[in-house]
Amino acid sequence: MNFQKVSTLDELWEGDMAEVEVDGHVIVLVRPEGGAPRAFQGICPHQDIPLAEGKFDGRVLMCRAHQWTFDANTGKGINPGGCRLAEYAVKVDGDDILIAVEGVEPLFANC
């Protein structure tokens, strides 16, 4: 896997989110409370709204448009429950946060 540096732990505090791009993939990078950084598709699977424009309370990521919500530790849909976010591999090397995008395609709802 080809991991690329996207941020550092000093730039992404616990409870923070950021939008990054790797090889054309728009990614929302989150650091859940008490957890390690996670990387998910950066576009809501409902109607292509950037998730970084939404809200993140340290546990739940919410899209600004229609309040679709996702668990920041798993990417699983909370509301609605039948959807999920595609997840990218994340590695922390020292203070650096690295992401690999090979083989991951964003998921979209049938709405």
C-alpha cells in the first residue's frame, strides 16, 4: 500500500475533522474522542455534499444538508442506519498521519 502524509497529530486534535485530498479522493479525516485518526469518503453518500462542511462532535459526523449522521469510529450510518461511508487505511508514523487510497471507492445511497 502506498501511504501518503496528509496531516500531523498536532494539526488534528482529538474531536477535530479536516478535509484532505489524496490522488483525487476527497477524504474527511476525523480524530474521534479517545481514538485514533480515521479517514472516510469526504462526500455524503446521500447528495454529494462535502462532509467537512457538516458537524463533528467527537463521536458523530453529521452532513449539513439533510443531517445524515455517521459513527466516526466505524463509518456506519446512524441516521439512516442502512448506509455507510467508505473507509481509507490510516497509519500513524510518529506524529505524521498517512492515508492509502488504493482499492477504495466512495459509496452512494440509492435515493
